[in-house]
Amino acid sequence: MIKRPPPVESDPIKKIVKDHPSLAVDYLQLFTPVDSKGRYQHYDTLRFRLAKSLDHGLAWSVVKSARHLQLVDIVKLGMPATMCRLLPTTTIQKAISTTDRHTTAAVLEWMSQQIDEQEHFTYLLNDLIEDEAISSSQLEGAATTTKVAKDLLKRQRAPRTLDEKMIVGNFKLMQAAWRFKDRPLSADLIAQLHYIGVESIDDSHYRPGVLRSPSDDIVVEDGDGNVVHTPPAGKGLEERLEALADWLNADHSDAESEAYIHPLIKAITLHFAIGYEHPFHDGNGRVARSLFYWYLFKNDYAAFRFIAISTLLKSAPIQYGKSYLYTETDEMDLTYFVDYQCAVINRAIGTFRATYEKTLQGMQAFKAFLYQSGLYTRLNDKQKTVLQVAQRNRGEEFTATTVKDNLGCSYNTASAVLNGLVEHQLFNKRKDGREWVYFMIPAQKLIKGWDL
């Protein structure tokens, strides 16, 4: 359990001068929103870094006084409605800049041109789409390995367990977020996304697409059964969601206006708001994350379709949960949640860029091998694409169905592509039930065998 902040003194400086004049310098050094390392600390962590000689409650009041000078209003949430406020930390500003520079549709088009093979770039990105669906499911508790989950999605087999149903549901949810990007936010849209994401997993538990009723008041517990969040009452829920939608649908794009809010901040705030309101009996986290993506898609940040934030959230689920609680327990200060999400986004965009650069380098090296071996002129474009993908994802298996979907061709064409690679002695194949599975011969063995 986190330590809630103590009450804040209305005039901490006056109290320091009156009661602790000898420690005035020590207290006044705390008059800053962040610490020397740029961290925006909640009292839960700050209290361990305060000198024992200081009154911790008074020290906290000094920090809060500094923050109040820079916090800006964002949106009202909850019942009674409470204004959520935000302070733009360095981490937040960096994420905004990184998002603008690396994730727009124009940047995605430029990356495609650099790779110079649109089909291969699309195949690469389709692989990244799966990462978010899988990680989001694992974050929600799906006990399935990434390898098994990848196989499930790539081969489009019917899910056999609740965990696999969750992964398929999240994959459909990500696709719907992209498909619905031109629609305005509404309570109905939120309910529709929930239905798509959880339908047929366990309908009696999830209640697909059904908002909590006025009498359906719930609590959120941690793994030990401790209540960590009590969402606002079910009564008035739909009205609060519509008010949230009105705020999100409003135009905040004028950078010269005091009402300006960057789309990334609105997307993260929407993520928080759905988790805070908890509009459904279960499945709120995956809907919240899908709406984060949906809003960025709506604002032309198309590369986020291939940037998996849940992969990083999954690696530190406790910190993810605490970022919610820190905001809730400190006067709805959104900075904790937004700052944490922005740190994750900075890393996720970095991973996306690194994957792209590695792919580009790998393609250039492998293309050199294809030219030197004489294979380049003997392979068609689709065979080159599949071969490049196989070379990047060592150990990946292919079927005619997955190649058909990723290349947008017919099943027969996909089969011909794969069998052609076998004939060129680049791939092997084996029978798995009624389906042929294809896989690349290890690159080192392949290159050695050609004796260039």
C-alpha cells in the first residue's frame, strides 16, 4: 500500500520562518516541482529522501507550493467532479517532441520509402501490431508465452483457452481502434470497443459492451486482496463518460491559446480516465489502452499502430498501477500518470526506431548476398519479401494463410511463393496436421552452402 500525502499547510513559508528558522535553507531547497534528477515524486517515495531533521509534512507542503505555481487545468473527472491538473515535466516534453518527430503518417511513409520495399515494410509492421495485443493481454493476466501467442495470431487458429481468447480479443480491439479512428468519442463507442475486446471470452463475467449499472459499485483489489481503488459510483456513469467525450472531441489544437493541449496528453488522459472510472465489470485496462491508441490514430500519429507500449508496461506492472494511485491520492494530479506513460512512450518509440534501423541494415546485407549468389534475379518480389522477413525473424514459421494476409494476395499465390522458396533451397517445410509449415534454412548454413 502506498503512503498517502499528509495535509498541506496553506502557508508553509510562514510556518518555517516562525517555527523552524534555523532549518529555513533546508526547507527552501525543496521549493521545486522536481528533484535534482528531474523526478516528480509522490510523498510515498519523497518521504524516504527527506532529512530526518525536517518535519515531513511541512517539507511536503513546500514541494506542493512550488508545484501549484506551474500546474495547469486539464479536465474534470469523477463524482463530485474534480479538476485534474498537469505540470509539463522534462520527460513529458521530450515525449511530445519525440512523438511529433517520429510517429506521424508522413514519417511512416518516409520510412517505407527508405526500405524501398513496401511489402516488406508492411510485413514488418504487421508483426509489431501483434506485440501490443499480446503484451496487453499478458498485462491483464493472460498466462500465455509470447511465442505461443504469436503462433496463435499468425496461423489464425481458433483460440482454445480463456487466455488465448483474451489475446485474440485484444488483437481485434487494436484493429477496431484503427478502423474507428474517424469517429468521435462517445459512451457508445467506448462500449462497442469493450464488446469487441472481450466478447466470447467469458460473457457472464465480462458482460461485453454493458456499462456498470447505477447500483453496480465495485472496487479494484491488488493481488493480496487489498482495495487499491474505489471507482466513482455507477450512478451517473454514462453522463460522466459523455462529459469526458465532449472534452476529448473539443478542439484544443490552437497552440497560441491557453486551452491548447497536445494530442499525446489528451490520449494519455483518456487512458487514465477510463481506468479511473472503470465503466465495465472487467476489461477496463485493455479498453483504456486501445482508446489511447485510437486517439493518436485520429490525430495522424499512424506509427503508433506499430509501437507497443504494453510490452514495457508489462515489464513493470507495479509502477504502472502506482502511477494511477499517485494521481488519485494527490488531488488528481495527472502529472504522475502522464509522466510515467511518457517515459514508457519514449522507450517504446526508441524500440520502434531501433527495429526499423536493424531491419534496414539487415535487408542491405542480405540483399548483397542475394545479388552475389545470383538468386536476386530468380526470385519474384513476394519471395524476396518473405525471405527478408524470415531472415530478420530467425526461427519464424510461415503458412500460406499468414503470407496471404500479410502480402494481400490469394491463397494459391501465397502457396506458390513459399513452395518457390523451397525449390530454390532457401526454405524447408513440414506437415503440421493438415497444414504445411515453412521455415527458412539458417542464414549461416545458407550462405556457406552457396560458397560465394
